[in-house]
Amino acid sequence: MWSFERSSRAAFAGVMAALLSACGFHLRGQAQLPFETLYIPGSSPLAVELKRNVAVASRTRLVDSVGDAQAVLGFTTELRDKVILSFNTAGRVSEYQLRYRVGIRVTNPKGGQVYLPTSEILVTRDMAYSDAQVLAKETEEALLYRDMQSDMVQQILRRLVAAKPVPTQTE
């Protein structure tokens, strides 16, 4: 009886290992950016987190000046917004939508070549609100914005991986 239980556990473990390997799961690994050096201007929390992620998740080297860079990532916009979604029966706000909008552009500073034309990324989160829990809701809002910033960094990294030189129009 004991050997049957042991062999059924081994069979179950084998089946689970086969299923996990067949599902396509694998670690993300390093991002392959199409340039060797990158300059990211600014010291905003978004720029700092993006620099940290590029340094850790890719082979691309961050440089301190535009002249040393093969590509320059420029932020065209960075806006945080809060929009009322609904009111309760007393006419007070019961739900907000938090919006975080960032515009980026990636160019080659030496040749003027565009790797990624100006594009905008919008991340939103809905948040319930209560007058009875003002401090807790302010803390929740700050945490949601921090989460949105991390999501924004990942989306920017995915766009950087897909960036390719855009041919210039010559007439």
C-alpha cells in the first residue's frame, strides 16, 4: 500500500512538471534594446525607476550626456489626473478614476533618426472613495499612483524593445 502511494505521488509530480513545461512559462530574462547606449534625462520618480529598470533588465548602457548616447529617450508629457466617476445618493463623490499619462519619443541625437515616434501611454485605475476614511483613501491613492508608475515603466520598456529606426521621408 505504501509503495502505491509513493508511486502515485511520483506520477502526479511528473504530470505536473510536464504540464508546467508545456504551458510556455519561462522567466522574462533580459530585454534586448536595439541600441547600445541610452540617455534618459531628468530626475523625476518615473525617470529614476526607468533608469533602474533599463540598467538591470537590459544590456544597454546608460550614459550621462546626450553626446555619448546612441539613443535619447525624451518625455514629452507626464500628467497625473483624478476624474470623478460617480456620486452617492447624498451627492458626494463615491468613486474616482486615477489617470497617469506619459508621452515619450526616442531619437538618435547624432543623425536625427527616430527610433520611436512621439507616442502616449495612458494608465488608469478606479478607486472607491469615502468621506469617513479620508487619510486611508489618500494613502491608497498614493499607492495606486506608485503602482501605475511601475506599470508605466514596464510599458515603456516593452516599447523600447520594439523600437526600430523610422525611415526619413526624402523628396
